[in-house]
Amino acid sequence: MKCLVTGGNGFLGRYIVEMLLERGDEVISLGRSPQPELHCLGVTIMQGDICDKAFLLKACKGVDVVFHTAAMAEMWGKWEDFYAINVTGTVNIIDACRKNNVERLIYTSSPSVVFGQDDLENVNEETSYPEQYLAFYPHTKALAEKKVLEENGKGLLTCALRPHLIFGPRDNHLLPRVLDRARAGKLKVVGAGKNLVDVVYVENAAKAHIDAADHLFEGSQACGSAYFISQGEPVNLWSWINDILISKGIKPVKKSVSYWVAFRIGTLLEILYALLRIAGEPPMTRFIASQLAKSHYFDISRARKEIGYSPSIDTKTGLRITLDSL
């Protein structure tokens, strides 16, 4: 295949690029910054912005399949910034695919598109989008996911993957952030500390995208479908975090705060940061409080059955490899 990966130099995107190269596919990586390491691997580099329609039309020329991983994944920011990148950027990708007769589009979504404020315990893809979101990120990712899935069959085959809490070597977001906050003494258990969450090792998440592309053909069950992607074995969030901290010589988290206290603090901080235009991200938000206190794990049987997904690297092994790399 001739493949285009948006965000190809990002955490997940880089693994997708490398796996495609390993099996002999031709790869184009699209990003806003130079990518010399990928260029040295034989990847064609397209430097530009997904908000630039003319650039995308050129980038998608002659492409068979697009893996759209690029997104604004911050927990705080302006609505217009999230919307421009996550929604308008995705619409631009769809338009470029259709005008270039690209066959397939695999969109990297998020399980947070179905997260409102309640626990999600072993839910499947029949779970509805919530009426209200606690942050701009899940809201705009949901809007983009809907647009991708609605386009299926209109000259383009589409599906969406929802990998949850990706971890692994080269992670510059999830575990480094947890470790930094713990070292600074700014990490507290939110809620009772008994919530179960799904995680996914990055190589498993990347392989799921390629599985989806291989199963996305006319008449297949993957067409127009969304899939939860995880290890298939939820972990106790705070036990998992403490095991990681102990392995790196950091004291485990013992102090705690109730969910509703954290939620109210997050509400107040969001108001203050917005009104006073304070730079940076609030130390607590409603969304973060809910993510840290609530259970969110998913039934991945549909992904196993319909796109052949199987997490080949178990959680324990994946975590050991990750910690060795930090």
C-alpha cells in the first residue's frame, strides 16, 4: 500500500509508520515539524498543517490509505484551537481523500468520546455519546469521529479506533507527566482509589490500526464502525500508578482527596483560568478529576472479531519495556 500517516512523528503515529515500513508499504508522514529520523528510514516527509486544504490535496495524491492520528490532545485550551485541529482538520482530510480517490481512512479517536461523568464498566461500542462533555478534547474528538463514520460509503471506506491510555517507549505525555507530578509531590489519589481503567501498549495500538486497514474493504463489518482498543485486562489505576512509582524509586501516592472535592476545585480553577486568562493548564479540571476517580474500561470483543485485533504484548511485559526505556 501507499500510506499517509498524519502525525507520523508523534507517539502512536511513529509506531504505525515503522510497522508499515517493516512489511514493505510505502509511507508518507505528514507533520508540522521536520522529521529527519523518519526521512533516514526512507519515509517521504510532507511538512505542513492539516488546516491547509491545498497542502492536504497534494499530500493525499496517489495514496491508498490514510491513517489520521494527528490531533490536539491537550486537557486545556481554547475551543477554537481544538475545533480547528480536531474537527476542521479532519474534515479537510476527508475532503482530500475523496478528491484524490483514496480508498480507506482509519481515524484515531478516543474512548473519551463516550465519557460524560459516570463510570464506564466493560461497555461496548453501542454506548451512546453523552449529552454533555467536561472538556473540549473529548467533545471535538467525538464531532470528528461522527464525521468520519458518516462519510463511509460515499466514495470512501472509513472506521475509527479508540485506543485508551497508550503507554510505551518514547511516550512523552502519559507516564512522564505522572512521574513529574509525583516527584513534585503534586499527585493525590482522587476518589476511593478502587477504579479500574483500561490501558494499551503502544505497539498493540499501532498494530490495531494496520489490522483495521487490512479489514476495511467493501462489505466488511469494519466499514463505518468504531472500535475500543485496549489490553483487554483493566488495571486498578492507583495500584498501577504506585507500582510504576515504586519501580522508579518514588514514594507511592498515599494522600487522597474525594472525587467531589476535586471536581469542585476543578470547576473553580477552570472559571478562574478562563476569566483571568491565566497561562498554562489548571492543576485540576472537572475532566481530569473524573478520569482519575471513575472506572473506564471497555469490551474489546468486537475489535477481536471484526478486525482481528489481538494484543500480542501483555500489560506486564509492556510496562517492563516502558520502564526500562524511561
